[in-house]
Amino acid sequence: MPSIPASSDLPTAAEAPAGSGLLDALQHEVAVFARRAEQTRLGGVGQARNSMDRAAYLLLNRLDLEGPMGVKALAGGMGIDSSTVTRQVAPLVDGGLVKRTSHPEDGRAVVLALSPRGLARLEEVRSSRRELMARVTEGWAEEEREVFTRLLTRFNGSLSELMSATSEGGPAS
């Protein structure tokens, strides 16, 4: 397994190839990461490898962590529109991973909930993905894993905020 450079081994703006700068190095590494993630689909190892697409995983995970909710709330929490959630949830309902019920106070509204089958499937995929993350970061110190997780979480949050502001007509820069 290739070794991951320590943070002190990563290029600074002054050390990056001429004219590229640190931000160019960052955008390049994000592009490489996105390609690798798509190649493996971060699917894990064993039988669960590549067995659940990203959209299904994120939907099931949110329902597990936050409990039953309506399509609009689910869409808002994920930063996507309701029609996308409706389209992505349909095969999960058909596959018995998500239950669609009526809202207890407003029978016209739909509430989505993780089914027992969905929870079991989600746990299987999570376990497989944990194993993959353990293998990928095998030579890392626990502190490096924590720092990477914190920075990736921060990066994803910043990207989400930017995309949300951009989609709401805010500044794109």
C-alpha cells in the first residue's frame, strides 16, 4: 500500500510547481480523490463492495441518524431538491429499505422511515466501508486519521455552504 505523506511533506504554495500554487495542488488532489472515489465508489470490501450507490447510502444514513421525516425535510437536509429525493427514494421503497407512510397529523403528507431491512443493509455497507477506511489509513497514526476527518468535514461543510449560497443567488466567488 502506498505511503501517505505526512502533513509536513505536503507542498506549500512556495514549494508547489511553478505557477501552480497551493490552491492548484489542492484542486488537483480533490479531483484525483473524486476520481478514485468514483472508481471504488468507496464501496468497501467483501460482499458489500460496490453494492450501494452514493445517493442510497446518504439517504439511508440520514434517515438512520435523524429519524423519519418528510421528503422536503430530507431534501433540505441533504441540500438537494425534493424531486431528486423522490426519484432517489423510489427504488429504496421498492426494495423494502425505506417505508413510506402518511404523516400522523396531515394524512396528505408522506413520511419516510428506514425499514428494519434498510437498517440491516446500511449496517452491512457501513461495516464494509469502515474496513476499507481502516485499510486505506492502515499506516496512519490515530491523530492523523482524526485530523484528516476534521479537515475533510470542514472542507465538505465549506463546500456545502458555498454551493447553498450560490444556488440561492448569492456570490459565486
